[in-house]
Amino acid sequence: MIAAPTAPASIIREDQWHLRYLRVGEANSVSRGSGVLVAVPDTGVDPHPDLRSNLLPGTTTIAGGSGDGRSDLNSHGTSMAGLIAAHGQPDGTGAIGIAPAAKILPIQSSGENNTGEADDLASGIRYAISQHADVISVSSSGASSPELVDATRAALSANIVVVAAAGNAPDDTHVGYPASEPGVIAVGGVDRMGNHASVSVRGPELDIAAPAVDIYSTSYGGKYSKGTGTSSATAIVAGAAALIRSKYPNLPAQEVAHRLTATAVDKGPPGRDDQYGYGVIDLVAALTADVPPLGFESSVVTPPASTAAGPREGDDDNGTVRGLATLGVLVAAGGGYLFWRRRRRADDPPPRVSR
């Protein structure tokens, strides 16, 4: 569940610690995600003042549902959309997303209790394909169905970057579907210090990690939310994919994923591991580094001139907490065919060094 009491827009930007950690301002000087459509199959997306200019009409795929996806009685979908593409308010206040010029395609594929059916998610993914989405952000994890597997593979075949949550412990014990599908970017989480978040599921399918603890974003009714879970990390990585697709519009989806993992900052044991995947996302490097294409993974990635880490923060006790929620699971486990995952051997040293 997501608690989302009212909070002043003037405070929320400061509370979004992940913006400083990821150097979003610097990344946005290179790309803001313009021209990119990100589909968000979730609980729907409320037209929040910080988000509505980037919110397009979408659809609902839940049984008996109706509407264009621009409503949300849970807050989860609105929170995820805000992390991707919130543009803030004209006076510089309000929440900001990773890709504040990207457009959001809202798809209500789960109900107000934040649970849904695998086939409803599948229908949402097929709708995203039909609308020519560039990125699909799936902040859910669980059991699959034949229809969901087919839809996910169809999205990958359509040159769409598909990003999905690994899952949240202790409820989840392994990387769920669609994150476990080869070709899908499986996202885990880190805390404010850049260390593995205890809520984040571990597993050999994990590709990359992003902030997942105490993540502030938009909510329904003009409010704001605070959440912890791999859902938030997934939306952040989807925003990063939107930045890359905007700057490199002709780059295939597989190369977008490769650029994200090749420039990630290694954590834990050298090389890919089950906690961090290939490492923690680095937005600036993903946009500016010289990354050899797939097939040349042993080549050295040349980072940008400055790769200094963003500020590391301790726990925030500033008295502006507006409700704790775990952003995380819906439905949806299985599947697998060879695509781009494991493009480097698990024991290969990464191109970046720990920070």
C-alpha cells in the first residue's frame, strides 16, 4: 500500500534524494527524454499537477474496467509515472522525474488494491506495442502466464526497452516475471549509501540496481508519496532508458540495455553478481561514455571526463515524512529464451570501478 497524505510542493524536490545521488541535473543537461513514450502498466496514473503535461490518454485492461488510464485510486502507478517523467511546477517546485520531457502512456492493468492478473498485464503490454511505446516500465513481479510471456517477447521483438522489478523480500523469494525473461532489464535496489537494499530480491537474472529506499514521488489528488521497493528502482531505470532513447534515437533496444549495464558502477564482488547485477546505474556515464557495441564487450568502456559519485546521504530525519509505503509487487515467474542477457560472462570484470 501507499500512504500519500498532502505535502507542500516546495518540499518534495529536496526530499527526492535520488536526484542528487544520480546527478539527474547533470544528466538532464545532456538529455531530458523528449520524443520518447514510456508505457506504465500499473494502477493507472492520476493527472498530478507535476505530471499532467506529460500524461497522454491510455487505456484500462482490467476486467470490467473503463477509462483512458488517467485515474488512480491506489497511488502506485502515479508514483511510478512521476519518477519517470514528472516535470514539476512552473515556479521550480514539485517533483521531478528522471526524464522530465518524456511522455507517459498510462495503462490501468491492476486495481486499487495494487494486485492484478498476469493476462491483464499482458493486454497492457500489447496495447503499449500498438501505441509504439519506446519503453515499457513494469513495476510488478510475480507469476507468469502463457499470454504474458508471449506479450513480453512481442515487446522485445518490437524493439521496445522493457524494464521490470526483480521483486521485494520477504514476500518474494526469487526474481519474478517479467524481470526473469531474457531481454528484459531486471532491476534491483540500493539504499541511500548505494548498498544493496534489504527489500531487493537477489538472483542470477538481476541486471542493474537503482535507488529503492525512501523514494519520494507524485501521488493521486495532487499529493506525494514515499515508498521503498524495487518498483521505484524500476521506474528510475525506465527513466534512464528514456534519456538514452532520446539522445540516441536510432539505438536498438538491446544496445540501450547494454549501455545501461556497461556503464553501471560495479558493487559487491567484481563483475556481475546476484545483489547488484552489473552494478548501480550511472545516468551521466550512460549518456556520455564511449560504449563499444554488443559483440565487443571485452573492449574498455571510456567514461566521461568526470565520474565522481553524487552525494551520499544518511537517514533523513527532517520531519517532512508524508507516509511510508512499499512500492512493489503486482502479479506476474518463468519464461526464458536467449536474447541479450548474459552478454558478458558473469565472472568478467566490469568496465567501471566501485565508488
